[in-house]
Amino acid sequence: MYRQSDFEIRVLILAPTGRDAALLSKTLALTDIPTEICTSSSNLLDSLSCGAAAVLVAEEAVSPTDVNQIGAWLMSQPPWSDIPFIVLTSTGRSSHATSLKALELQGLGNVTFLERPVRPETIEAAVHTALRARRRQYEIRLRQETLTLAYADLEQFAYAASHDLQEPIRNMAIYSDLLIREYHGQLDEKGLTFLRYVQDGAERMEKLVADLLAYTKAATIADEIPEPVGSGKPLQGALLNLADAIRQNEVEVTYGPLPAVRIREIHLQQLFQNLISNAIKYRSARKLKISITAAQDDGQWLWGVHDNGIGIKPEYHKRVFGLFKRLHGSDEYSGTGIGLAICQRIVERYRGRIWVDSKPEQGSSFFFTLPA
Ligand code: ADP
């Protein structure tokens, strides 16, 4: 875990004359605030990279280029970081040039202007406020790191649990099946009913752990975006796996030209499979029609899986992508509530988005974007 270093509690001072800087440093030294004097703006950037709690800078010590460079460095900082800058403004009347500079400096984000001549107590108070703000940021960093670690632990636990549970559940399914088939005559109706409950439970658990495993695996998809692959094969793979359900329900599946996209085949197949199997599961009494579309959109491919099924009320359009979020009981529709969460994870790993547009009783369109 990240430990706050000595560098991270110091105040960096950039003032044009050595005398100014020494004076500021001396003022702060009286209050036990550690300081470091930077001799140039590039020196300031080097020191910032090692860590700092705040920066005290005289306005005339930085040129517009320096401000740009500092701004670029700040952009590379993690979201929790918002380092406070205290700017001592130039003496004399403000001109167009000085107000422009003030505007540029303001762009650095967390900036406080102190007009000179400034009293030592004012500097001291401003620095204390800045340090307090920075301490809060360090606390947020610590909390974020703790959360990230806890989250990684949970993911690891979910992965290990779902992986290791597969075999015992499989055994339950196999042996309850064998019992029903081979000892059918030795059990009365009540015994058979109990056994069927065991069988049903094992089947549901099998599906649940398989989905959980797929969900945790989706978190480990490599970051780099692969070379484009044809999308025909993954779609055919998904349709083949769902062939029985498609035939039994006389589903009409249509699709247009299928482009090449930058995603691993296995993940695209999983997306199609989850979305098409949902379209089949949540069908209405009408003849089910599913269409798959792809269109180029702002340098990406926008995919759509459309159905004319039961649809989803607008207030649930976001919620359905949550883990274990289901809109129906398992007596109505079987399911684990993980399918769409897996889709969301996969799409987000490829820096895309997924959402649904749907009207109850009319049908749903699930859209997702993928890199072109
Ligand atoms: P599951 O289908 O296992 O419940 P999902 O994560 O795949 O889990 O879907 C979450 C919920 O979203 C479903 O329970 C269902 O209520 C709703 N849903 C998903 N796809 C559709 C669809 N094509 N039409 C209507 N509702 C859907």
C-alpha cells in the first residue's frame, strides 16, 4: 500500500529572486512546514514528480510555456490528486498581460491568488489551508487503494469459489441423474420429487457458477485492443449454440453485412450469445423476430440486437446491467441475473458502451459499441 513520503508533505517554492524564495521559506520554517526552493520551472516539475503537498509560486516566475508544461503534468495526475497552487500576484496595477497570465494560472485548477504586498500571516494561513486540502486528497488515495485491494480480493474469491464449486456441483447433477434413472423403481413418488428438487438445484447452481466464472474472467481481459477479426464466425458460433432454442421457437433471425471488429472472437460470441438467448427467453406471444445490425458510428462500430419480445420498462433500462439484477422471479423465467453484467464487462474492457432502448410489450434493442 502507498505510504506518504517525506516529499509529499513539503511545499515547493518558485520565486524569481533568491531573496524572495528564502524569505518565504523562512516564514514557513517558523511554522515547521518543510519547504524546498526550486530554481526554475523545470526544476519545479522535477520536484513535483517526486511528490509535494502544495506549490507557492510568484506570478512573474512562470512564463506561459511554463504554465502549459505544469498544466500538462497536472493532467497526467491520478483523479484523486488536485495539488494546491498559491500564486503571489505581481505588484503594481493590473494590465491586460497580467490578467491574461492570471487566467492561464487559474487553469491549473486548485489555485489561490494572494496579492502582494502580502503579510507573512496571510501566507501562513493560505499554506495551512492548502496542506489541509492536500491531506484530504491523500486520505482519498488511501481509501481508494484499500478499496481496490478489497475489490481485487473479492474478485479472486469469486473466481476461486466459482471455479472450485464446479466439480462438486457437477457430481451432484450426475449422481442425482443416475439415482433417478437406475433406482427409479425403488423410490416412491415423494422420494422421486425430492430427488428432482436436488437435480433442479444442481442445474441452477451449475449455471450460476458458470456465469460467475465468466463474469470474473471478463475482468482479466487484456487491455490492448486486438487486430480486427471478422464477426461472421462469432455470430455463427452463437447461433449454433442456440440452434435448438431457435428451432423450437421458430425464431426468425436476420442480419446485414457483418464488419470486422477489434475484439477477440470468443468475447464477441459471448456477447451475441447472451443477448440473443435473452431475446429468446424474454419473447412474447408474437412470432419472435431477432435482427442484428452493425453501423459505423464516430470511428466505432455500433451493434444492435433487436427483438420484438416483452420489452423493459424505462426505469429498469440501467438496472438490468447490474450484477444479479433480474426483473422476474425464477418461477417466471429462469436465470442468474449475470448475463448482461458479463456483456457490460466485456464491452467496457474494449472501451465500448452498452445500453438498452426498449418499450414494454413492443421489444428491446440492445446496443453496444466496439472499436473499429
Ligand atoms: P437473466 O436473464 O439471467 O435474468 P440478465 O443479466 O441476462 O440475467 O438480464 C437481466 C434482466 O434483464 C433479466 O432478468 C430480464 O428481466 C431483463 N432482460 C434482459 N434481456 C431482455 C430482453 N431481451 N427483453 C426483455 N427483458 C430482458
